[in-house]
Amino acid sequence: MDKNNDTLSAQESPQAPLDPRLSLPRYTYPNLDLLPESLSPFITKVQQEYPKHNMPLLLSDHEEITVRDLYNFPNVLLAGTIASGKTQCIYNNIISWLYKFHPAELKLFICRSKPIDYNAFTLLERHFSGNFPGANKLVIESAEVPKTFDSLLNEVDLRLRLFQEADVKTIKDYNQLFEQRKLNPDEGHRYLPNIVLILDDLQTFLNKETTDSLIDLTQRNLYTGLYVLAATSQIMSREITPQLKANFSTRIAMKLMSQAESRRILDRVGAEKLEPRGELLYEQGRKLMKGKQPLIENATIQAVCKYIGDQEGYPKAPSLPQIDPAGWGEVDLDERDKLFEDAARLVVSHQQGSTSLIQRRLKLGYNRAGKIIDQLEAAGIVGPFEGSKAREVLYPDEYSLEQYLKALNGNTYQSDTPPTPKRKIRKATSSNVSKPKKKSSPSKRRQKSTTIKNNTPLRANTFEVSRSSPASRRTPAQPPPKKKNNRNIFAIWIFLAIIALIVYLFYSI
């Protein structure tokens, strides 16, 4: 105990560098005794090799382990058929990370499509889970995925802002400055852990909105310390658009069904020939390399996670850096943003007062979108900040909003005047609405009688009566012209043929 206190005192001195691991000083890494004898050499190699990399990804344990550093290639797409070993590959990497990273250095967000997967990792929530508005669990169900994407987009924007203030370009340089006490925590600076977003199975989480969010996330997360590891069993799925696939610079193929699927992920064939359990192909330079994943049994995974989960953890998931939405200060409506009215129409049409919605649809940074949402609150268009919930939209429709915006631009709006309250609209049903009977027009009745009299059927899409005069309608139709008789022409051709034959015979004799 005294030793720990001495360590803390030393770290608090201005000369000593900051150590993020002191946020949980009694944490101990899992040991080799938790593993079967067959896996001990593998983890020993991991402990020797992983410190050389910023964010290691295990590709193979065959002979010597093969590791790729995701620092320069933060987005990974792993494709394979069902039961090809994709989830096992993710398990292996998580277990290997637990032997390298302290909880202060790594946060995991696992989006799963099957409730039977990743249950053992819920024991790590007090250690390796981060906390955002709308995403405060390590294992995330499908319904919470859109909020998680929005939270991570906000996190990327916040980190880029911190990099700009610190005059650096990468998380490595930023954390180095923070550890050297060159960044002031009172100004919002703090140590930034690595964040890994795991998506298994990718296509189940994608729709129009989430696809756009994921494309945006995978385009901006380079050198921010946020990594995306996505696995899919349907590489030909339409939800995985070419633009999204292009953002995954690291692609790994396990057993696939056809050469077309192999070309889709690796741009060449070969993955269709792999064994279904653990074998994989990845590109290294211009060569295609083959690897094999180890098999870590579920009992071993549970033992490692339980060892960590039984230790003293954080009282709650530590909050990662985020801007306080109420911290923008006084809002002057006379200096509204140029996109203020566009944002107002957007939140009213969607009935969702969300900063991430404005940010995503208007292509803005989080700082500017946050200022606009505060201006909307000051103008009485949206309600106050309510934690992870979206703000309440106080205008029920765009018509009432347009009337208010006209008054606001004309400086005739009184700030004490409440907005038009939302009215509950009663839905029309067969019991409370009587359908009016359709009456045919006189012209249509005339047309119908004329049709029946003449025994001439009308086309199904004919709705107009001819505008010709009654006299012209009584004039009988002219019969179609008769076809020309071709007998005379045929006789002339035969006559000419006979003459030609006679001439030919005469000259031949």
C-alpha cells in the first residue's frame, strides 16, 4: 500500500511523466496459468512480439506468429462463410490484446448479431468498456448500433479537435505530449485510449443511415486511435457498397464459396480452396499470404475474462473525452449560423433534435453542429439537453416553423411566445370516416351509353369523351381500303422469265 502511495506521489510531481495505468493501479494482467499447455507458447510469443506494435492484429500462429500493425490501416474487413472461423479469429485477437493492454489503454465496443456470441466478454465491462451517450456497454445489441456509430463519430471529431489544439496529427504524438505533461487537463486534454469497434456480422447492422455513418467513420479515423474490425458472411451483399468496401484497407479472407467472392474481397482467387476452420488469406505487398488461427476453447476465454472481471475495476465505465453540450456559453441569435434555418427544417422534418443528425446530413464538424443545436434551443425550436436522449422538437410541422422563421428574420418574434403546441392527430379509420360515393360526370354517362349502344368496348384507361361535334360522331366510319391484287404483277414476272429463257437458249445454240 505504501509503495503504491509513493508511486502516486512520484507521478504527481511536475518532473515525472504521467502514467494512464495509475487510474487502476492494482490491475494485474492475466497469467499463463489460465491457459492450457498447448497455448502457453503462443501467448509467450504474443507477449514478446506485441510491444513492437501500436495496435497489433494476429494473422497466424503457424510456426512463428504473424502480426500486422493496424496503426496505418485502421479498418479491417474479414470475410468467410458460416463456421469458417471468423468469430474465433476475433476471439483470438481480443484475448491476445488482454495480455498486452491495460484497461486504461484499450476500450472495446462489440456489436453482435447473435445473442449466443461474446457473452464471456461482458465480464470485462468495468475494465475495457468506454462510456458515450448512447453507448456504454462492451457488448452491444443490434438496436443500439446506430447510437454507437453516432457516438464514435462524435469521438473522432473530438479527438481531431484535441489534435488541432495540441498541434499534432496522430494519437501517438498526442498521448506522448500528455504523458510528458505538456497538455493541460483543465483545458479538456486527457489520455486517449485505443478504441476497437467490432462488427459481427456486418451486413445485419447496415441500412441507408448506418451505412452513411460507417462510411464517414472509416474515412476519418486514420491515426485517431479508433479501429474498425468488421466480419461478414455475405461479401456479395448489396448493403456492403463499393464505397464502404473501399474504406477497408486491410482485407482478410477465410473459407469462401466461390472464386467470385474471393475476387470481391482479395481481387484474386484462392479463398474458395481454404479449409473451413481457421485458415485464412491476406495480402502482403503484392503477394497473397496464408495463415492459420489458433483454437482457443470457450472455457479458456471464460477463465481469462473471469480473472480480469474479479479484479477491482472502475466504479463505472470511464467517460471518454466529449464536449459538454451546455458548455458553449451565451448564445446570440443575432449571429446565427448560416445553416441555422436548414438545420431547423431538418430537425422538424425528422422530429429528432440530434446533434449527430445535423452533423451527418449537413456534413458539419461536431463543434459547429453543437453550436447550431444550442442556437436552436435558444430559439425555442428544440428542447434542452437530456443526456443520451435526443432533444424534444417543439414544432410539430414545417408550416409552423416557416411562420416562426419569417417572424424571427423580421425581428417581430417575442421570445416569451411559446411555439405552437403539437396536436395529436386522430388517424382515419373505417369506423369514424365515411367514404364519399363517387358520382360519374354527365359526359362519362353519355360516353357509357354511347358505347353500349354501338357495342364498341372502351379501353380501361379511357377517361375523356371525344370533343368532336355530334354530326361528326354520326358520320359512319369509312371502310378500310382493300388490299391490292398481286396476280397481275405475278403474271408479268412469269412472262419476263419466259422471254429471258428463250433468249438464253437462242444464244446458247
